[in-house]
Amino acid sequence: MPSTLTTPTTTIGADVWRPLEDTDHTAAVSVVLKLRGETCDVDCLYCFEKRKLAPGGAQITVKQIRRLGQIFGERPLAIELHGGEPLTVGKDAMAALLDELAAQPTVHRVHLQTNGVRLDGEWLDLFDAHYPGLHIGISMDGDEQGNSWRIGYDGAAIYPHIVNALHLLAERGRTCGIVTVVTPAVLGRAAEVIDHIAAFDAVRAVHFLPAFDTTVTKPLTTSGRRTSPSRRLQARAVGAEGASWAITPVQYAEFVLDAAARWIGAGHFRRIKLDPAVATIRRLGGLDTAHCHFAAHKCSHVFTAYPDGRFGSCDELPWPQAHLLPLAAARSERDVTEAQHANPLLTAGRELMTKCVSCPYRAVCGGGCTATRWRMAQATGSDDAYCDHRGRLIDGMAHLLAAPDHPAGAHCLRAHWRPLAPNVMDDPDTFLARWDDPAAPRSPARLRASDHGNINAAGLPGEHAADDLDPHHPQWRKGIEDRVWPLVDTITRSWKAVTYDSCQGHAHTGTSLPPSAFRVGLLPRTRTEYAALAARLCHTLAATDGYLPGAITAHVARTDLTNARTGRRHPVLNLSLTPAPGSPWADYFTGLDQAVRTLTHVARHTPAVTGCACALRPPRPTREAR
């Protein structure tokens, strides 16, 4: 199929997209069983399954489920029962399907996603009898207003049925997850929406999905002679400018950050897992996640089976392009992997990940959702907007982790998450205590200077350990390099802040070492100070816009400082001057002294503030470049 990709074709790492054959048989695959294809007892206006024109009427059989174990052998299977509406198969058929899944030793998890309309006590009795460990997911877009796009064929809201299902689950002592599609009906009301969902005792997880449907310009056609009220409503909601239920990537990021702030502030995190917030938090902490948008096990580890025997990749990819082979024709996992490599859509999706190679968000982002990126690239010729919103999510969640009591800072557009490795200090807690205690004992520091102006314990150019100094140490001034001293002095004396690292910038001419940029690292004492310093740095950068040499750009980076003794991570902020995109290091060092003077002057005259400058002075687009 034609591709509009503009990214270069390079080798991508296994941490972004790992082929199925490159994982051992302990790595699970997810199989989405479209039990009735697109057949559903409701007619949600935004339903993407019905836009695929998937076969309805028929249903997945026990024989087809048994086939999965034959294909994947000993590999664990995570089964998702989807539709349409999976409960439309009826109780007898569902019992047989669950019995087969329970009999397969490699099936380690079964999840049922339902609209909740048909859920009753008899269904729960059936689940208890045939698959007691069944996970239940309910599709509910927040409160009643948020569910305005979820209606029956008669045009009536199904929200009351969803509420009844949630109450029934609680009465029976069962828990569930909630899938919420983020549409304009919930924008600007994130706190209200997450509070509403959390009020249901059965809820243990919430997953926000974006309605990125700006490219949907045609309503679904009606096959019968009569057009249902729901389809008439859909026709009125879709036009040349897109669907009325659609949102932009930026709107989605802002909603998720606001919801995450409330989730933290109200204590909902103690009972409810919120995604993509939790997946982002885990990746920021260097932990793994099963969320495929943040992990390397993407479309190569996700499959979809339809009642007509089609077997393909992730159900969020467009069909029939995502089709791999008939389920009956797959004799082994090798047949599946060969079909994956021959599929143009998966090839195009993987090519999208080539831009991740040089992206500073790579380790946390994991490349995002292949299907969403592909659709955006096809529609607009670029997936940059998708990538930008992922960066904004990560930046904002990094702030909420560091300063959860100051959620406004999560929307700063100048402070970006930037991993820094290694970034280790022997004992930051002891260092902070000593910084504010003039009477604390201070050992003599080992200070050596190289011919290139580097000051550290080794006295050599490059990155080397340095003794931790503070303003009360007799060697404080001697331990700071000359070019960076005025800014360090301003930050420590005028701002009363703690610096844990600094570098005046070095060309390292005549060595094999790469140049190093000018920087100052700030170690906040408290969460409140972190928020205040991040806001003050944002104002500093805003005031330097247009005054720095063209070859130099100023940055504020959110990152972590690791305690070498305990492994604990401290949120820190780094202020740096780097070469502007496309500028050589020679031009950078030519203008560096002027840039440092400008930055120091502005910092000296930037007062303490309560909020960042982005609302009044948004950053230039070049600051978002990755």
C-alpha cells in the first residue's frame, strides 16, 4: 500500500519495536477475539469497529479458539473478548467459549470488554461458573454528559444501563476496569470526570482513549430501507471538517494531565490505576509496562481474530490491510511471523518508528501507538502532532511526580523531560542538609584543573566525578568554572537555590572527546521549591527569547538525580545552553560568552513567581523540535 512517510529508513532498536520471533516463548501475545465481528446491540456514533465494515452475524467458535494454542505453542496468551458487543453471542455460546479458554494451559488472562447493557446477575453467575478469574471492562465515557455519543439505535442514551451494571458489579463484590473515550463532551472537566468514575466502588482501573477522528468525514451507510435515529444523529455529527466527537492530540494530552493531577490530589491512585498516566510513571522510573503504547511488544505481539476466519494484527489498525492470513492456514508461529514481514501495513508502521532513534523521549515514550501514528501520517503527511503530544504527556507527568501539589506546572511548555545518564550523587540528602548548615563539617575537596578549563577530581577533560561543594565550603568559588560562576552565584545567592552540578562548556579542541554544553543543575529541597524553580526558569527562558545569539538555544530539562547509596531518585532541573538546530559547535562557542551574560542578567532580574510564563508568552515552535 502507498506510504506517505517522510522519515528516513534506518534500523530501530528492540526497545521500540521487537519482532515476535525476537522474543522467547515466555513473552505473551494478546489475541483480540471479535466474537461477533461488528455486531452490537448499541450504535455509538464514534464506533471504529463499524467503520471497518467487519463481518457481523457470525461468531467465533470453540474450534477457532483451540487453533490459537496450536499456533503459539507454549507462549502465554492474553485473550480479549471484544465485539461489537461480546455478550450478543448468548449465554450458551459464551459458556462453551469460556470453558475452552479455561482448558487451555497457556491462556493466562481473559478480559471481556462490554458496553454493560446486557450485563445481569445471570451473566455474572455464568462467568463465576465457567471462568471465575474473568476480568471485566466496561465502556463508559465518564459522566452522563461524557456518554452523549454512546446511544442505542433508537437514539436513546445507554448511560443508565452502564450505571446499573457498575452497581451490580459492586453488589456482587466484583471489580472492573473502565475504558473512557475522550471527546469534546469531557474536555475541560477532567477532575469532574475522574471523580465521577471513582465514585463507583467496582472500578479499579481507568483507561483514557483519544477520539482522534478529525479525518472521519463520512457517516456510516445504512443497509436497510429505514435509517435509524442513531445513524441520523451520526450524519449530522460528521462533515467535511471531521467528526464532532473528534479531539486533537494536544487536547487529549491536556485532559490526561488534568485528570492525572486530580487522580493524585484526590487520592484516587490508592484504589484506581489510571492509564496512560501509570504507564508513563513506570517508564519515567525506568520500569517496564505491559501497555503496548509504551513498550516494544507492539503490533507484532497483538492479534485479532474475526468470525469469518480472518486473522490479523492489532484491531486498531485499519482492516482489511491488517489481515495476515486465514486462521485455518496458520499452522505454527512461523506462519504468522512470515505473514507479518510480508504485510505492507506493518512495514509502514515500523518505518514510522525510525524517527524514535534520535528522540530524547524514546526511553519513556516507546514509540506510542502504531495505528494512530499511521492514520495521522496518512491523513496529513506527518505524525509530528502525535509525537508532540506524547512529549507533552511525559513532560507533564514528570512534573506531577516531582510536585504533585502544584499541578499547574504540568502544562509548562518549556520544561521538558530529558534523561541524563549517568546522573549520580553519593548522597543528595546529606548534601542538602549540609548546604543549609554552616556549622556542618566539610572535608577538603580534590580540585584539579585541566588545560581545557575542566575542574574535577581527576583534572581531566570530559565527564568526571567532582567533590560536592556548597557556598559554605572554603573551596566553593575555586570549584566553579569561571564562565559558569556568575550564573551559579546568581542562582545560589539571589534565588537561594541549591546547585549540584555545573559546566562552563568545553570545545575539547585537540582531543577525541565530544564538546560539552554549558549547564547548571538545580536540586530542589522540596516539592514546593521544585514547582517554584521550574516556574522561575520558564520565565527566565521566556525573557531571553530573541536575545540569545542565533546559534544558541536555552533549555530547561526535568530529569532525575540518583542517590548512589540508596538508589532513590531525586527530581532535579537542569538549565543549559545548547547549539540551535543546524548550528555547528564552532558557532556555538563563538557566541557562548554573550549568551551566558544575557542568561545571567535575565536570571538576576527574574523574580520568584507562582506560575510559568507559557500562558502569556508561549515558547517559539523551534523549542519543541526533537
